Amino acid sequence: MEGRQEYIASLQAWHKRLSDQQAVLEASFDMRDVKDWSVNLWDDFPDKGTTYGYVEMGFVPDYIYLDLLMHLLVYTRGNSQIRQTGVNLSLRFHDTSSVYPTLIGHPPGEYSLFKRWEITIAGASSEALEQVVPELQKAPMYLGKPFDIYSES
């Protein structure tokens, strides 16, 4: 029972640390620090043709990530070029502590854990991403800033 309680305390502490980090990001975020919005579309397809994209900007709070990705998602729904690729984009919140709970409480492992908003891309392939990325780069600016969208793993 002691090990279970210790694990639960570690899990709660990890979630609190991330929540506290978000509070700091929200308090210190300054749009003047944003040149453009960096979005990485992962070019590996671990789930049978499904991959994901995420905002790769550690100084931006989650609520901006969510709004920014919703902005892109709405844009993709109206873009015939993206629709013609056959990919299906959706939104998810990914908490890796639910996938890899045994990393909690082990500092080297915890470093690789995250909680973030992502766009999932079903029906993806390298060829499809080669068509999707240039189209996403044409998305209207978000909060007056352009997008820097790229695909790498």
C-alpha cells in the first residue's frame, strides 16, 4: 500500500508542477516574443497512417496552443487541396502520463512526459504530408503572426 500511495503522490506532484508551469507561462507570455507560430507535423506514422502535429514553442501557454490549432483545423476544413489528399484532421489533448505512468517519479523518464494539444492526421503518408504542409503554410495569420509549419521527427 505504501508504494501505491507514493506513486499517487508523485503523479499528483507531476501534474501540479505542470499546472504551475502553465500559470507562469500565462503570466509572462508576451506576443512581442512571437515571430511566427512553429508547428511540427510529425513525419512518422506509428498508428497505421496516423500522425500528429503540435506547437513547438515552449514559452507559449496551452490556451494559445489550443486556439492556434483550432484556427488551423478550421482552415483545413475549408481547404479543398488538403481535403483532396484524403487526410482527416482532428484535435486531441495528449497526456503522456496516462500512456507511460511508470515514468512518473523517475526524473530521467519524467523529462520525456508532456501534456499538450495536438492535431491528429489520419490517413497520413509522406506523400500526403508533402501536399498538406505547403497548404497549411498558407493559413491566415493567427493573432497577427504567420505560421512556420514543417514536417520532421
